[in-house]
Amino acid sequence: MKNIWGKCILISLIIITIFILGGCDNKKVISEKAPKTTAQKYDDAFEGFIKNYYNSEISSDENYLKQFFINPNVADIQLVKKKFLIFNIEKINFQGVYNIKKSGRIAVMVSTFDALFKNINNPRPDVEILVLINKNKSWYFLNDDEVLKPDEAEWVNEQRKIESKFIVTDKKMQNILQTNQKFDEDNRTYMEACQQKFLQQQSSTN
């Protein structure tokens, strides 16, 4: 009888050990991350580049920001800076990129971001279509279509149409734009006053 109980205890201990080891192996498998695909690496590169620009847009000077563009000579950073100043925008927060399409050295995507105003508690979300171009293994914003080959220009124009349709049909994009519209409605007096001031300054400098 003692031998039987001894064997039962031994078997139980073996089963428990197997379960414990099995659980450890499962945890080990879960904790090991699969290597990133090429597409995921591109996504990370795009997000890092765009986030870096957005985060620097308020605090960095014009010369630094021009480096993000394929043709820095036609990058009108001064105009954007002036608008930030008039509207009292303190910060631009990158939120994400969506519907990324890539062909050769060109990538087109929809980017989402929040603008934080000095005198308004809630951020103003927005979306924009971005075109990036790779040169010497670095990404730049495409701000001059003249650098594109004919087939690249045709592809970019088609993708811009596709991204515009994506913004209209995608539920998340529409939610962002609805919040954007509500922000403008809630702060209509302020936004209109800032817009008028901006236009007046533009007309006086032209």
C-alpha cells in the first residue's frame, strides 16, 4: 500500500514538473519577438521620420526644418511658422500613419496629428496626405514634383487620389475629421480672428 501511494506521489510530481516546464516554454515562446518584415521596417522608418519633423516643427528653426524636404530651396517654412505664431499653436503631436503605399523610392501615406493651442484645452486633430522620397538611403518630404520621373509622377498622382478616397471612406479618418470640425465650431470666433489676421499679414507682405 505504501508503495502504491509512493508511486502516485511520484507520478503527480512528474506531471506537475511537466506542466511547470511547459508553461515556462510557452512564456519563452511568447516573449520571443518575431523578426520584423521589410514592410514593418519601412513603417517604422516612416513613422520615425514624420514624428521627428512634427516634434521639431515648433521649436526648431527654418534651416533645420528645410533639411526634411527633397528640395529645401522651395520649402516655405517661414509661412508655416507665421501661421503657428498667429494661431498660438504650441505643439504638433504625431499620431500615426495609415494606408502606406510604396513603389521604388516613393511612398505615399495618410498621416494624423494633433495641434495644441496655447489658449484652448482640447487639441485639434487633423489628417494630411504625405509623399516621401528616398535619396541616398534617407527619406525626405516630396515638395517638388520636378524631381520625379514621368512614371513616378503618374503613380504619385494616382496614389494621391486613392489616399483622398481613403480619408473619405475610412471610419477612423472620418472620426478625426468630425472632431476637427467640432473643434473649429466650438472655437469659431477665435479661429476666424486668427485666420483673418493671417490673411491680412499675407496680403501686406505680397
